[in-house]
Amino acid sequence: MTAAAQTVPTASGRALADAATVVRWCDELAAVSQDDGRITRVYLSPEHARANAVVDGWMRDAGLETWQDAAGNLHGRVAGATPDAPVLLLGSHLDTVVDAGRYDGVVGVLMAIRTVARVTAAGPLPVALEVVAFSDEEGTRFGKALLGSSAVAGVWDEGWWDLEDGDGVTLRDAFTAFGLDPERVGEAAVRPERLVGYLEAHIEQGPWLERAGQALGVVTSIASARRFAVEAVGEARHAGGTPYERRHDALLTAAEAALAVERICRAEQHVGTVGTMTVEPGAVNVVPGLARFSVDLRGEFDEGRDRVWETIVAAFDEIAARRGVTVTPTEVHRAPAVFCAPRLTAAVRAGIVATGETDPAELFSRAGHDAMSLGLVTDVAMLFLRNPDGISHHPDEFVSEDDVALGLDALAVAVERVADDLAARS
């Protein structure tokens, strides 16, 4: 082999067969949706229950002992070599956004199932392996992300019980209707002292692996995030009779504020998105008196994120003063940056190298993941799979069967490396 030659990553025969199963399962779960013709599966819905039942069957067929926890997350477990063996968690989520793709979250859960079956086929490992299919990562129904993994991490906030969905159903009432007891949600929490760590495989929700020409990547950290609900209060007046100098237009204030978010974040190399906007009174011949919009702000580090937000707030204040409108942001979500543990990322990197990729790509995840919650109680690491064009939260989201196969080989090696390292330290 010449110095310029490279080994082409190649999946094992076992991985190719398992990848075909994983992709078929993704297609089957895509049919579990509350909407005809598109994928929508939200927390504590009939579709949540159906998805759990389907995946529970696949877990049991793979030899895992299964249960649903007090927050509606589905678990599957293979015991370790000893009764007191520590636990390595693997998983992702089964819920979706509205009109979703079929791989976000789901592929990580299904890869974890096949990986556990593969690495325990010859007998138990020095660690117990537990797959967690988290029930609410997206926050689609109640507007609060990471509910399922927050319960598992033991950081449930009692203030969340009053959150309401679009129909006015509270989280507490939805729990009860689903058959869960709100008073027992704390029972979903894991025991941190028993954990070795958490590994999550996930499609990349951006174009960086495709640009690098690599199927798999090692995640170094997960975005620091803050979300805000912003209200702009102006004055509703007659559209024909009110001259421009007398207008206090809430919609134009919100529109200018949205452009300021983009301008500032591009300049500061952060990611800011205004994803929703509503206007009242919403009449064609009335100057808008009220506008509500969202801001989603993400960065690699908490300090930079907060500094950029202060710059955005200053811009909001200037726009509001100039237009005679009051702009009030209210924070609705905050998540610190999570940095992946070196010993676990080394295991993930070893797994990718084992497929034939000599220099695995390292990526900062701009999207949030359940690993953010688990990072509060144990070490975490993530494996990204290439997503052509980087499109996600959209029906065109995709990962190839060949890349899934490579990911399965890499994840199996990573799990075995973690187990071997634990045995060596014992």
C-alpha cells in the first residue's frame, strides 16, 4: 500500500444483516403516527404507547428484559457477569417533531438493541447493558425538551406539571391518562453510582460528515442552548388612518428583531433561530398590536452563548425604543454545554477506526440530545452517522443502510472497549 492509499471502511457481514433489520424497523415505526401521510409521534399519546409496545417486542426478541419506567421511557436490559455489575446505558429517543423524518433518535435506539444482542451473544460482559428508548426528547407536545431523559437523570422539575399542550391538557393530566402516576415519577431515576456511562448513536443533523467524506464521526461536545418566548406589545390601530410616524407596529418590531438574531449570530458564529411567530389581532386592515415569537440560541460554550444573548437583548431594546413598542423575552429552556468524556470518546474513536477509517472526524453537536440529561449524572459519548445534505426534522432525513452497518460495527467495538477497560481496572 502506498503512502497515499487509504483503507475503505467496510462493515462486517453481521453488521450488514443487522443494518437491514434496523432500517426495516425504522420503516415500521414510521407508520406509528398520529397524522396520516406524515410522521408525528409525541409524548404520552396513543402513538407513544404503540411505539413502546412495538420496540418492547424487538427488545425481548433480542434477549433483553424489558420494562416501562415511571416517566414512560422503555428500557431493555441484559445482566452483567455478576449480580453487582455496573451498568452501561445505550439509547436515544422514539418521539418526533411534527412531520418528522424516520431516523432522528429512532435509529440510535434500534442500533443499541442490535448491538447489545451482538456483544452478549457469547455470554455476559463485565457490565450490564441497558438500552433506553426515551419518551420525550423533542418537547413537541408540551414545549419542554428532554422530559424523558430528565426523569431518568433524576432532575425532574415539579414546575413542569402545569405545562399545557395545544389542547390545554396539562402534563400532570396527560401522565394520568397514559396510566402513569405523577407522584412516582422519581422512580424513573437511575442510580448514578452504578453507571459506567452512556453511549448514544444518532444521525448527524448537519452536513459536516458529508463534507468530510466520512460515514461516522466522534462527538466532542453538545451545544449549550437557551430558548425564549418573546412578546412585543405595540398598539393596534387603523391601517388606513394611522400615519407611519404614529404607528407602534408589533409585527415589524418582531420582524426586525428576528433579523437582528440572524445578523448577530452569524457575526458571532453562534446559531440563533426564530422558529415561531404569531400576530394579533391578525386583521388585514389593522396595524398589529401584539406579536409573539421564539428564539432558540445555541453555542459551543455557555459563556459565549450568554454573551451573544446579551447582545441580542441590547438590539431588541434599541428596536423597541425606536418603534415605541415593548419587547419582553422570557426564558423557557436552558441547557449547559455537555462535553463528552475522554475515555468514552476514545472507545467510540476505536470503534470507528476498527471499520477502516484511519482519522475519524470530530464534531461539535449543534443539536441537543438525551446525552445532555445523562451528562448530569454520568460520563457520556456519542457516535454520529452521516446524513446526506444534513437535513433533519423533515421527511427527507436519511441515513444509508451501509452507514448504519458501519455504525453498528463501531458501536459494538466501543461497547466492548468500555467493558474491557472496566475489567482491566477491576
